[in-house]
Amino acid sequence: MHASDPASGFPPPGFTRFWLGESVSSFGTYITQLALQTLVVLTLGGGAQEVGWLSSARWLPYLVLGLVVGALVDRYRRRPIMVTSDLIRAALLVMIPAAWAAGILSMPVLLVIVVAYGTASLVNDAASQSFMPRLVPSEHLQRAHSRIDGADAVAQTSGPALAGLLVKLLGAPLAVLVDAASYLFAAVAVATLPVPERPAGATRIPNLRREIRDGMVWVYRESGLAVLAIATHVWFAANAVLGAVVAPFALITLGLSPLEFGVVAAAGGVGALVGASTTGAGGRRLGTGGAVITAHLVTTLGVGLMVVAGLGTSGWAAAAVLGVGQACHGFGIGFSNSHEMSYRQSRTPDELQARTNTTMRSFNRAVIVVVAPLGGLLADGAGMRPALVVAAAVFAASAIMLAASSFRRA
């Protein structure tokens, strides 16, 4: 997506291969995300609450094991962990069409597989995010994250649309096989990286409880990341409600087909691509804090547009309004993520990278575990549109928290 720049030393050796593995696995992930939501709603006859339980199961391991995994990953080389967890994720995804073909696929079976998949993803995320500062010098971290975000946005744009087509042609259970293949590709890409790696040197006798505590103290007290961390937790609460509501809102309330829903979801990828492509210039103009706050405000506007989708319109017209809202939400993610990640990683020493990442991500995902089923319950009880209004209000609260703090000058 970008030419290399030898004069600046970017990309560093091995980054292009790492980026390619991340990009291909992202493509498969977006296919699976839509395929599983469609499977729950159309194949298993679920609604918003069931989609909420699916999201909760996906992120439950972060709540239960996140802090422990972060402390353990900081002890070891990260590349072998990434390869092994990718292979495990591929094997778990193959179990979904296998269970469907055997006639035993049900909501409980699916949730068990998704919890195991989420556990492998937790381990992979902890290793992958903490591996990046070993691969990329700190002065290039924002640029590296921006490049990965751009590829992720391309995957988010084309993945859901292809998923809608695959679901239509093959059925939702078989569509996840594409993701399984993408994880195999990522495992090979990482395994062949020409980058030597050693674990961080231990200065004290290993003590898991102390290591977990050190990570939490660093994030919420010593690093200056506390306001960003808490505002991000609030953002994830809003996103959990949105994630539980969008699929049933599109497929049931608006009556969109899986293909139409795939196109709508792809609009989020278009927005993310625009956000990732402009995040460097935006950061230079607005600063890190201003860029993140602006992104959250755009997301709030996008969810507000989703609320009015289908009011006085139907079919592709309703899908278009929903798609514009998705695009705004995607823009917010693409515009903010590289700034948040590089800001966090540049302030964190190598021996605390995995713990910092998993501490913040564990609490973020814990919010999803708790809020996603509640968001589904709210949508089934009060209606899809009121639930979307709640999501917009909570997104706005996250932006206000950052704007009212010193982070706005970051």
C-alpha cells in the first residue's frame, strides 16, 4: 500500500512479511465475523440477545485470563506463541462446519468453540502487539500501525461483502473455512520472519501475582495512560451495544438480505480505509489527543445516522443510510487506532509491553462480555432504535472524557 522509504529506515527488516500475515488474517476474520452473526440469526434462529451472547463468548477469555496471559507472554519469545496460536485458531474454526455437517451444531456448541477461539486469539494478540515494538523502532510505530490499519480497512471493506456472497452460495458454516486458511497463511508468514528475538531478561524471580500487579499499576497509575484507558473502556461499552444490535437490526428490522448486509458492513471498511489513510495528516494537524477525540465524535455521528435508517425508506435506500453510519464508525476506528497504539507503546518499556496491552484489552473485552448481552436484552425489550440511541450517547461520553482531560494536548 505504501512504497518503502530507505532514507527513513522504514519499513524495517521483516515488517512487510509481518504486515502481510496480519493483513491476510484480518481478511478472514471479517468474513467469519459476518458469517457467524448470520449463522446465529438465520441458521440457528437467534435474535439480538443471541448475537450478544456470541460477542460475549468471543471476548470472555479476556475477562477471565487476560491479565495472566499478559504476564506469561512477557516472559517468553513472542514469535513462537504467535505461530502456535494461529494454528490453533485455524483448527477451531474448522470445527464449526464439521459440527454443522454432522448435524450437531447448536448455540451451545457454537459458543464453546467461540470461547476456545477467543482464548487462542487472546494469546495471539498479547504476543503480536508486544512483538511490534521489537520489530519496529519507536519513531516508526505510528506509521507502522497506520499501515496495518490501512490493510485492515481494506479487509473490512471487501471481507464482509465477500462473506455475504459466500454465505449466499455456500451457507454461513462453510464461509468460516476461509478464515481458517488465513490463519495458516499468517502462521507461515510469522514463522519465516528474518528477525532474531530473545525474551526480556528477568531481573527478579518470576512471581505471577506480582507481575500482574505491576502491569495494572503501570497502566492505571504510573504511565499516564489511565484517562485514555478508562475512556477506551467506555468506548467499548458503546461498541458492545452496537455489535449486538446491528446484525438483527439490519436483517430483521430493515429486512436486508445477507448480501445487502455484507455490503453495508463493507461500508465500515471504506470508512476505516479513509481514516487510516488520513490519520498521519490528521495527527500532525490535531495532535494525538485531538485526533482520537475527533474520531470518537465522528463515530457518535455515525451511530446517530444508523438510528434513522429505515425511517421512511426501505431496501437499498435503508441500507444506504445504515452504510453511511457504518462508514463513519469505521472512519473513527481507522483515524484513531494508530495514534492510541503508538502513544501507548512508546510510553511502555519492553518488559511491560504484553502486560500493558493485555491489561487494557482485558478490561475492554470484559466490558464487552458484560455489556453485549445487556445490549441485546435492551434491543429485544425496548427496541433496536432505542438501543442504538444508547450506544451513540455512550460514544459521546467517551469523547467528552478525553476532551475534558489533559489527553486533549497529547
